[in-house]
Amino acid sequence: MTQPHAVRRQRATDRANRHTTLRTLLDRLDRLTPADADRLRDCVLTDLAEAEDLRRTISGQTRTVEEMNGRIAAADQAIREVEQERDAARADLDQVRADAQLLLDNGAKAINEQNWARHHAEERAKKAEAAIARVRAECDRIESAVNDNPTNGDLIGGYLACLRHIRAALDSTT
């Protein structure tokens, strides 16, 4: 608690006056009258009491300063710990972001691969359907040619039987 300036100035003036009186009385120590001895005693006791008050005040202030220093040190340590936790959380977040990006990249790659495989499967299916259509057309052409030119009955029956088997095989795959 800060004292008003006027109070501090008055105490300093009183202290300076007491010290002047003390010096004067100490210079005349061998010739002191009982009144001077009483004045000397009063000055010394007042200074001693004031000094003791100051020591108690300083002691209390020292304890307060030490407590505050302890609190500041604890706050500094807490700040360092929070900063370390923040840095660790940032590192974790960076790793999660990297992992997420890797998953996104891999997911996109997998989707692209899946789309590529589907596209190629569709292309192969179209080619297979086109080949089946060509085989059916060829079977129709051969059957028509065999029926249009009957020369050998056994040979014609064999061709027609082969064509039926080819068509049956084609029908079972579609």
C-alpha cells in the first residue's frame, strides 16, 4: 500500500531531525543532563521501533515478492507446457492432414484404377459381343451356303450339327 507523498515527506523530515538530535546528543554523551538522556532514549527507541516496523514491512514484502516469483515461475512453466502441447497438437494435425491427403490421393488413384478396369471390361465385353455377333453371322452364312449347295448329305448334317453346337455355346454365354 503506497503512502501519500506528504506523509512520506513528513516521516523523512522527522527521521532527519531525530538523527540530527542523536548526533548532537552522542557528541555530548559525557555531559548529558537527565532531560538530554530522556531525549536520546526517545530518539533511539523511536528509530528502533521505526526500523523494526520497516523490517517487518520488508519481510512481508519479501515474502509477497517470493510468492509472486513462485507464481510467475509456475505460470511460465504452465505456458511452456501448453506451448509444448500446442506444438505436439500441431505436429499431430500436420500428420493427420498428410494421412488424409494420402488417403484422398490413394482413394482417387483406386477410383481411377477402378474406372479404368471398368472401362476396359466394358470394351472387352463390347468386343466379345461383336465377336459373338460375327460368329453368329458366320454360322448363318455357312448354314445358308450348306443349304443352298446340298452335295453330300452326311457332310451337310455334320455342318449343321456343328453350327447348332456353336450357337448353343454362344447362347449359354449370353
